[in-house]
Amino acid sequence: MKQLVHIVAFLLMMVAAAAQAAQLEPININSADAATLTQLKGVGAKFAQRIVEYRQKNGPFSSGEDLQGVRGIGSKVYQSNRDRIVVSDPLPK
């Protein structure tokens, strides 16, 4: 029984670690959809949609700092996510 408890505890730790690792993956703000953008800290569905609309209207972002041009996305949100934001050319459609 004690061994079973250890196995279950180990499995729970592995699942938690995998979930955390998935949340910390870089996000390309030039190609991410709104659902993916919500993985950024401080970005909910409304702001994610604004990012997508801004990108469609103004073209791809040149740098992560450009994200601050989106209404409602300020320095605090950018600073919280700057290590996760990737800017590269969007994939061709």
C-alpha cells in the first residue's frame, strides 16, 4: 500500500510538471491564435482577440515590445511575458 501511495504521488508530480512546462513554452505573437495568446499572463479572451485584430490591421509585430501598442496591453503585461514572447514571420497561409 505504501508503494502505491509513492507511485500515485510521483505520477501527480509528473503531471503537474508537464502542465507547468506546457504553459511556459514560447508564444509567437505573429502566428498565435487567440486561444494560444490567452496563455500569456494578464491576457484573457478579450485582450487576445484585440492582439489578433491589431495584427490583422497593422501587419506582423516587429518586436515583443510592439505588443504594448494594443489597447489594454501595457508595460506590466509585456514585462510579465517578455521571456515567453517570440516574434518571427507568420507562417504562410
